Amino acid sequence: MARQQLPPQIRKITVTDRRTSKKVPRYQVTVDTGTNDEGRRKQTRKRFTTEKDARDYLASTQAAVAAGTYVSRSKRTVRQAIDEWLASKHNLKASTLRGHQSKLSAVTDELGNVEVQRLSKANLDDLVRRLRAGEVEGRSAWSPRSVNYMLSILTSALESEVQQGNVARNVAALVERVDQSGRTEMKTLTEGQMFRILDHECEDRHLWALALYGLRRGEIAGLRWSKVDLKAGAVTIDETKVVVEREVLVGTPKSKRSRRTLPMPADVIEVLRAARKRQLEDRMIAGSTYGSGEYVASDQLGQPLHPDAITSRWEKLLKVLGIPAVRLHDARHSCATLMHLRGVPIAVIAAWLGHASAAFTMATYAHSQDDALKAAASSFGRVVTTRDTETGSDA
């Protein structure tokens, strides 16, 4: 069989072997891979010891170029890829962007100098293992939720690299997510516990009323008196204060649906009115040392409360009332659950809480309590009394 002539992209050359200093044959492949931004031809060049390897490389490279999947060799690093991806997120809230930066810093600190084309699944698996074990210097052990958050946004960053033609595949998408099934279950307050808190006389009573009527901590911390209409009995949510990496960030609510005006019951408005009166009295007592007092959540000197201070005060309140520890955010869960148990349509609950998806509200916030299960059981009886369906009584 006659020997096939070499294609024009392959040239047989002679080079000096560095180990033996002898002249040896090599097959050099030069392939057109497209054009650059200036319209000039781009080429890749590679040498092989055998003609077969050279032909195989030529065929696979030409096929990739034709399919638009060819990736040119690059020394672009993981840090460069992540930094550019973060810079491209023009529509992210400042708090969300800061959260992304915080989580991805673990990747850039440990793997930032690795060429993104050489980043492997093994690199990321090892990083996940060390983060979970608390073996990364300067970082405590990460929870499954934190690890999965990091992997999720890293996957998005590397997917952008794939779409730009900088890498052939997204290795972050291959990393198995950490099981979160063992995380602490959300707790809710019973109806009786909720009313005990609402009726408890204290300087922060108005804050707990807002929390138990479904406002997020950031929404409470960012609520100004100018957004509370005591005459109309309504509260407008259009500003938040959240803590990211120990810094308080002032911004807008999480989504368009989170910007909302809520009509408050008369008893809540009365609690807010009393709080406003008390703060005005504090202003008169403090005189020139009083702060702006513009926030609903302010201390006795008119300074806005730090979001973490609100949480600390909530924890102290539960201890005073002898109520088992429940997160402040779970007051919001309790609101959704009570509304659900009282027959409020889930779409209305979603609108009240500021959710875009009623399905998310149903899955995340409406929890079954022991009292609710007892009420459900009693509904199978022949006669259902008012007493049978009462929920939330404290023994």
C-alpha cells in the first residue's frame, strides 16, 4: 500500500533531542483556528513523535474549529476568570455581590493562580474537603449550605468561560454537592407563643410586632418612620439593612415583589404609635445628643440599631418569656404558617411576604406544627367542635 502524502498542515522536521543530543524526526502540525479581533488569522502549532498522532490531532482540531468548540491555549488564571465574571454582574444588589465575592474568595485564595484550563475536578474536590474540615487557613469549617453556594456561583463563572471559548468544559459542574438533608429544621412559634410576644410590654415591642407580621430582619432594620403611615395604618417596605462580612449594607429589598405596602392591623398600628411617641420623648430628654431618630429600630439616643443588635434583643426576649430558642427569621415562618392554617390563600401569603413565587412560599414557609396536626386529626371525627380546632395554646 502506497504511503499517504502528508497534508499541508503537517510537516516532517528534524530536531535535536535534549536528552541524547541526537537528531530525531518530528511531525509539526500547524492549524488555522479562526481570526482575532483585528481579523488576522490565528494558528496553533504542536509537534508529535509519530505521524499517526499528528494526523489525529489535526483531524480533531479541525473538527472542533468547525463545530465552534475549539479552545485556544491560554494562561488565563482562575482569579482572572472570577474577577471578570464578578465585574460583569451589573444588575446584582450590592449585598448579593458582596456575598458572591466572599464565597469565591476561598477559591481565589487557594486556586487563584491555577490556569483556568488546567483547573480540575480534583482541585475543587480537595478544596471542598478542606473547607468542610476547617483546614483552610484563616477560615472556620464551612457548612454544607456555604459550600454549595460557593459551588453554584463558581459553576456560573466557569460556564461563562465555556461560552466565551476560554475552556472546553465546566469542571465545577462535575463536583458533587454536599448533602444538606441533615441541616437544622426550621422552627416556628405556636399561636399562643406569638401572642405572648405581641402582648409583652417592652421597648422593642413594635419590632417584634413587625417581625411576627412577616417582615425580614433587614426590612425592620431599614424601615424609616417616613414609610410608616399611622393614619392610613400601612407600612411601606422599600429599604433594607443587611450584614455582609460584618459590614452593614443599605439597599433595596431582595426583589421587586419585596417592595410592598402592607396594611397593618389596628393593634399593630397602636404599638407603632406608642413606639413613635416614646422615641419623641427620648429626643426631648436627650436634647442635642439625640441622633436622627429616623429609623423605627432606634436606640434611646436615636441611633439606628445594628441588625445583629435586633437579633440579640430577640434572643433575650425569648429567655425572659421562657420560650424555646427560635431564630428571629423564624418569626416570619411563624407568620406564614399561621396565615396558612387560618385559610389565607397561598398567593396572598406570597404577596404579603414579598415572594415572587407562591410555590416557594408554600415549600419554604408554611410548616405543620404539632397543634395543627392535632387539629387535622380531629377533623376526621363525626363532630368537629371549636375546641377541637383551637391551635397554639400554651400548656
